[in-house]
Amino acid sequence: MSLIELVGLSHRYGSREVLKGLNLSIGKGEVFAVIGPTGAGKTTLLRIIDLLEVPSAGEVYFDGKRVPGSRKQRLEIRRRMSFVHQKPQVFNLSVYDNVACGLRWRGEEKHRIAEKVDLILKMVGLEGYKNRNARTLSGGEAQRVALARSLVLEPEVLLLDEPTANLDPVSSAKIEQVISYVARQHNTTMIMSTHDMSQGRQLADRIGVLIDGRLVQTGNADDIFYSPKNEEVANFVGVENVLEGVIITNSDGIVTVKIGPHRIGIQAVSNYPAGKEVYACIRPEDITLAPIFHRSSARNYFQGKVTRVTTLGPLSRVEIDCGFRLVALVTKISAEELNLQEGKEVCATFKATGVHIIERGVNQ
Amino acid sequence: MTEIWDGLIKAIELIISLDPEVMEIAGRSLRISGTACLLASLICLPLGSLIHFHQFRGKRVLINIIQALFSLPSVIIGLFVFVLFSRAGPLGELGILFTPIAMIIGQMILITPILLGLTISALSGVAKEIVDTATSLGASDFQITLLVLREARYAVVAAVILGFGRAISEVGCALMVGGNLKGFTRVMTTAISLETSKGELELSLALGIILLLLALIVNIALYRLQQR
């Protein structure tokens, strides 16, 4: 049974429509990630779920019941949830008092509060900071206080808004570790927003892509990353190669897509008939580069010139002009072995199954 | 010039020897203004929170009026309280004119705009996100108000200290509604005004020094609060 259900949810700030007719159902114990670009409405969505805002239109159901309007009843429901806001706002109190305040507000006994706070501070790695004023902490430490402050309440639903945005890698890793521990151990329902795709993929059971106030696609990580529903999702989830084309033949599910005005055809797996206007999406990591043409089981071969090489940590992002622009991701080591640099001739290959076809002109 | 020096030396003697009259007057000043400040705080802190946390028509205008009243002259309040409690006035029956109670009421009215205005601005200084965070953590409206007052505690305490400073240093209202009755409603400012006009400089100077010392203590306290 779903714990949280949103039906036809719309919200506007003044004349700006932030959420547009959103439907979503989140099950008990599920970890759901909302991904989307900045300004897509992720924070507003979380605020509405936490009952901080009343949506302009639509219904919110919590545990099967429609959320009531009275402040007292809303407070009761809100006390079953906890929301870690994006910018950690710690109170100008000691770390201990910061973490204890939610329990105090719920009228928990003093010795129980002490036990719980100590335990949770240990979990987030801040056990030595009890008496420090929370305002003197670094950003990462403050975010961990904010997380501890929410976790100590043992909420049924934990809402996290960009839990690791702008944090140092050590703090991010610690927070991700705590989140996944809590999700496993306590079976806490979690809804997190992130613009970090890999984080969503790593932590969430299910992902929803929110673009411009619309929940464009929901599904598991593979659905979203390998079968984006439309061009917007494809662009957002990092399918850098979104090529406009028309299907010219379809034989037994293998289609040939003519790309743009060129006479270049890409082979892909799809059921669309000939004549269909489509986008061919290829993830950059699914493209293999070789110095010269050599046969493999892949159906697509393109000879081209390297136009740009950028290093992204252990990976190199290679832009190739092969009549159309292709972006490939290879390891830095193989980029060096292939001596990839501007002007170098390479052969790019990818499988027909590595191409995802989406229909053009839908969901726009 | 020698007169002032002599007066100053005698004044310091009066303070060091803890002269009973000086101590009595200073003590009364502290009691009356302290009570006025405490009572006004008890009203203004919740009222200021109420104004801050609620949206209503004319809120901006109300705050502007409160701020304009910061510089309300104390003689005008003296006049108002005098008329209110004089024999023929609407509250004349109470018979509290020329008593410390009337002085306390006068000073409360005097510092109410300061306390209200500064409480509101202290609360406005607390980020909106603090309120959101507290709400998310399950605080009720009352618990949120307490937390925000606590977040703004330095600014709120500064407001109270400022209010106290204004109350203890005013003379117009204390004189008009207290009457400067020796041993009953004579406070530092009214005593200074009377003794000076009588030419009794040493007592005036002694009280003036104590008043200045108090002002200094208040200022140091404020400074230390703001340093935190």
C-alpha cells in the first residue's frame, strides 16, 4: 500500500507555475529519488509532502487518508516525518541541543533523549562535538547535525533535499553511507531530491525525473538511464548523444535511422515503422574507440576526427566529428594509449542495442 | 570652577561612604525602572512575536507607527498619565497619582514602543529557514515562537537593556506623575533636577555619576552581548 500519494498536484508561487499536475505514489519503505535540473520544482514538491505548503490544486494522501486542513492535524502528521532541508540551518545552540530539540518538542523523557542523541551523534561521526555551538561547525559538519536531528526522531518518512549538495567528498560519503544504512535497517520511507544522477542511482529504489514542474518519467534506474522517455530526460540523465533522424527501414526490429541531412544511417533496435521521426540516443560510455577500423559484433562504425578531449577525473570525454557530432567517454589510460588528441582519426563503434530510440514530438 | 571640583569630591565621598540618602534614591530608581522594564518586557515580547508571526492588513503601517513612537517625549507621556490618573480624570478613583505605581505605568508606556519595535526587528533577523526547519522537525506554533526568540536572544536582550536605559534616564514623566516626593517617589533624575535648582551640587553630581556608571554598565553589557 502506498504511504504517500499525490493526485493532480499543482502549485504556483504568484503567477509562476512550479508544479504542473503531478501524480505520484510512494510505497512504505521505498527509497524514491526525484532528479531534475535546478528550478524544476524538487524543493517545492518536498515542501508539499512535508505539509509546509498547501498545494494550489490537487490532493495529498498520507497513509491512505487525505491530509486535513487544520494546523493541529497537519502537525500530527508532520511529526511522523522529518525533512532535511538543502541548506543546513542549525540553531544557534549546542550540537546536543540542536539534535535534541525535535524530541523535546514531542515531549520525550529526558534520559531517553540523552540516549538517543548520543547514539545518533556517534552514527554521523560527531560524538566529540556535543557541547560545541553548532554555528561554529563547517558546512559538512552542519549538514551532518541536520541529518542527525532528523534521524533521531526515527521518522516514518525521511525527506532529503539535495543532501550532499556543495559538500566535501568525505562528508558526502558519510551522509550517503548513513542514508543507505537507515534505509536498510529501519525500513524508513525516503524521498530525496538530487541533481546528482549517480547518487540517485546508487541510493534509490525508484527514480522520478522532474523537469519544469512535470514528473516526466518514473521508473528504476535502468529504465531512466537506458530508456529515457523523451529528449528532455535523455539530455538530463547524461545521454549526450541525442541525434535527430528518421527511420528509413525496419527489418525484424532492426531499424536504420538516417541522421539529419546526412546520408549516414545508424542501426538500432526499435519497433517503430519506417518514416517515423525519432531521436537516436547513445550513452557516451557505450561508444568504443579504436585507432583504425576493425570488425567486431557491433553494428555501427563511424570514422571521424577528434575535435576535443577533456579530462574528467579518471575518464576522458572525447568529441568526434563523424559527419555528426558524437561524444564518447573512455578511460584516461585508453585515451593515452590511443593517443587521442585534436585532429586524430578514430573509429567509433557501438552496438545497435546501445542505441535507444525515442519518438519525436511527444511529451513536449 | 572650584565649586564644581569641591562638589565632585564631595559627591565621590557620598558614593564611597554609601550615603543613605544617595543609596536610597538610587535604589528606588532601580526598583521603579526595573519593574517598569520587566512588566513592559512581559507584555512586549509576546506581543512583538504575535505581530511578527502574523500577517495582517496594516502590519507595515503599525510597525512604522511603533518605530515613530521611539522618540516620544517623556513629558507627553507624563501629561497623558497625569490626565488619566488625576482626581478628575477617568482613572482618578484609583488614587495612584504621585505614587511609584503611576511612575511605573508612565515608564512602561514610554518604553513599550522601543521594546516592541526592537523585538520585532530582532525576530525579523532570524532566517525564515530557521522557522521552516523547526516546523519540519515537528515544532508547534508556540514552540517555534520560543525557538525563534531564543535564536534572537542577544538582540532581544539588547532591546530590553535599551528599554531599561531609557526608563531610568527619563525625567519628565517621573517628575510629572511621581511628584518628586522625598522618600517616596524621588528618583535619581528628579533628585538631580531639584538639587541642582537648589544649588546643592554635590548630591546632584553624586547621583549623576551613579547614573553615568549605570549607563556605562548597560553599554558594556550590550557590547559584550553583541560580541558573542
